[in-house]
Amino acid sequence: MMRAKSMRCDALESVRRFLTHQYSLLYFLVMVAGALSTKKAVALFHALSDETRLALLDRLKDGEQCVCELTDAMKSGQSRLSFHLKVLKDAGLVEDRRDGRWMYYSLRTQAIEELEDLVDFLKKAAKAASLARRCC
């Protein structure tokens, strides 16, 4: 009787270990097939990590603006804003268009969707990780 119970416990432990590894494998696959590459995520978070760039995004949420309007509104030099706008553009958060000698900037709605996808991905990965039991 004791031997049968011990065998059942061993079998259950094997199944538990197998499922734990399956959760780990699923978590890994989710990470590999994630919404954005690590390089893209780093660029996005870098672009969002500066107060001036966040203020620029806030100004652009109402629509396209000329760099001269942004310079006046932010009370900042054009070269300083151009640097920050380039970081935002390189991250894919804003797009520009030239009209004569003026540059106009606007938010890329696709970039906002990518950010939402990244946050959703991180939420799902955190849930998957919490389901997987760690033995140590």
C-alpha cells in the first residue's frame, strides 16, 4: 500500500516537473516571437526616457506641428529640439515632412500601437512566468 502511494507521488512529481518545463518552453517561445525586437524596444524606451521628448510627444498629440511652432512653444533652441526630434524619429515615434524650408512633425499612430503591443507582450510574459514554478 505504501509502495503504491509512493509510486503515485513519484509519478505526480514527474508530471509536475514536465509541466513546469513546458511552461518554461512556452514562455521562451513567447519571448522569441514577441511583438518587437529587443533593439526596437530599447530604442522606444530610450526615446520615452527624456522629459523634453515626452513634452514634444504631448505637443504632437494634437496634430502635426512645424518645428518653428515647437521651438516657440517649448521655449528652446532649434538645435536642441532637432536632436530630440531625431531621437523620436529614429525610434519610429514621429514622422516628418518637409514643406519648403520648414519641417513638420507628427505622431505615428502605428508606433503607439507597437507600444501597446509591447506592453501587452510584457503582461503576458509576466503571467506565463508566474504560472511556471521555480524549484530553487
